[in-house]
Amino acid sequence: MHFELLVDEPSKEEALKNLVPRIIGPAHSFGIKGYEEKKLVARLRGYKRIGGSQVIVVLRDEDRKDCHQLKSRMEKMAQDGGLITKSQARPGQNYRLINRIAIEELEAWFFGDVPALVRAYPGVPDTLAEKAPYRNPDAISGGTWEALFRVLQKAGYYRALRRPPKKELARKISAHMDPDRNRSRSFQVFREALKQATQSIF
């Protein structure tokens, strides 16, 4: 099976290059492309015309928006594009599209795998996950990329920068991530959707 992943920012592409092969295994292929929301329906219609057995995965940040409203909008765009989603499919019905949201941002997935974070940046304490602000990666307040940047600066990294190099962080941290140990619930939902799709017949 082939997975076509559509992402809303370059840092996700960097992370998924490392993570997706570990989730779907060597028997399946994948590609990653960026997308603009205003052009997404047209892109999905293109996939509809092409046909085939590939599964399209649309991944975007929650960005502190209402998660349910955001998911409803994503499902509506899939419907307008003519594709049946995993959420819309009836039991036993094939689907072509999976919509998933990183809550609230990709960086929550990095907090979900502190051993990987520590391996990429050894100055970060390996007890980070035990500290109250970081026990639930999807509930970190004040923005997850801001929180990650503060953690890294406290550990001695990127102190001369005003903003984090998000693509570099994604590439370095994801290189050490183990999808099966991630504590982020939104990552777990993403991981399980891909695993289930590999076992489906399209």
C-alpha cells in the first residue's frame, strides 16, 4: 500500500520522513507533500480522479483552535473532494483519506518521547516527563513549540536565537523517536490509523 501524506508545514515533513517508515513497515511506501488549505479540496479531487489504492493522510496542527470544529472542517473538505474518510466510512467500507490533528502542535509529539529528545539534545534532563507541566504532552499550556524552545534554551541550546529552528528540531528529535512509546494521545491516534490502514484491503 502507498500512503500519501499532506502536511501543513515543513517541520512535519522532516519528522514524518523518520517516523512513517517505523509505523508502516518496509512492505509499504509513502510520500510527503505540503499543502495549502485553500487548495486542499482541488488537490483531493485530483486524487479522486487518479484513483488507485493509495491512502491520503492529511495532518495539521490544532493551533489552539476548537479541535472538533477543525476536524469537522477537514471532513467537509474531504467530502467536497469526493473522498470517503476513515471517520465517514461504514463498517467494512473502504476509505481513501485519513484526517489527523497534532494537538496542539507537532512539538507535543516530541514531548511525548522524552528519551528521543534527550538523545538529540543531551543537556535536557531525562526526568522531564515527570515534571508537572510536561506529564501530558497534549495539554502543555502556552504553546508546545514555545515550551520546547524554553526547555532547550535552559539546557544550553539555541540561546542566541529568538525563534527555534523548527525543521532542524524535527529532523534531529524524530531520528531517535520510537512510535510505540510515545505518550502523546494525538500521536497515538495518528500511529494507530496508519497501522490499521496497512491491514486493510483497498
